[in-house]
Amino acid sequence: MPSTFLMIKPEAVKAGLQGQIIDILLKNRFALRKMKLFRFEREKAGEFYGIHKDKPFFADLMEYITSGDVIGMELEKDGDVVTLLRELVGATDPADARPGTIRYMYGRSLQANAVHASDSPESAEKELAIIFPEE
Ligand code: CMP
């Protein structure tokens, strides 16, 4: 079954929202295959978000994503799992996210937007290999 990657970001973990977010994922029939709580090293964070390294927000993104624990997950679902998960997650900026989406409910700002979800099957494969290198 196709799978993708989701990460609960530092501010959502600090706020204790991980249970509610996982509950939404399971209720929407995403199967949780792997899960890991960890804190990014600066180098690994740079590799993970390498696609953004020339963006003006990259330094802030590195500061933020290494600021606390995150939870990474491999999620499976029949069909176009990447698109289905991104629909449930909502727009990058919570101010633009539709009601019912995870970022609408739990996102606080463009940076502190509760979760990250892979944007393509290629990104999912790359991100899963970075976060779960042992498997
Ligand atoms: P994410 O899906 O994790 O991918 C990159 C992150 O950079 C994004 O969510 C946002 O939280 C963050 N970010 C900060 N500023 C911007 C911006 N101007 N445009 C897009 N993403 C941004």
C-alpha cells in the first residue's frame, strides 16, 4: 500500500496536541506504520528541508524545527495517499486552511503550522528515508 510522511512540529508537541492529531489521522483511515519522537540535529534538518535552502525563511525554519521534539510518522492509505493526506492537513498558512483541516484547527502561524506532510511521492520516499534510515 502506498505510504507518505507526516511530522507533528515542535509547537504542537509542546502544546500536547499529538494525541488529537493522531486521532484525526486514524479516524480518516490513515494506517500508522511507523512513529518516532525525536529532536532534529541542525544538519539533518537542513537535509530534510534542503528544497528550501535558498528561501528567505530557511534560517528561521532551521531555528524553529530544531527548537523542540517532533513526531515523525509513516502513514498508509489506499489510493493517492500523498494528496489525501495533504487535503486533510490543509493549506500551508493556517489563515488559508479550510475548516476541518488539521492546520485550521491547530496551526498558529505560517511557521508554527502544526504539521508537515510530504508534497509528492518522491518527497515522501526521500523524507521517510531520512527519518527512518534504519528500515
Ligand atoms: P512545511 O510544509 O513544513 O514546509 C516548509 C515550511 O516552511 C512550511 O511548512 C512553513 O511552516 C515554513 N514557512 C515559513 N515561511 C514560509 C513561507 N513564506 N512560505 C512557505 N513556507 C514557509
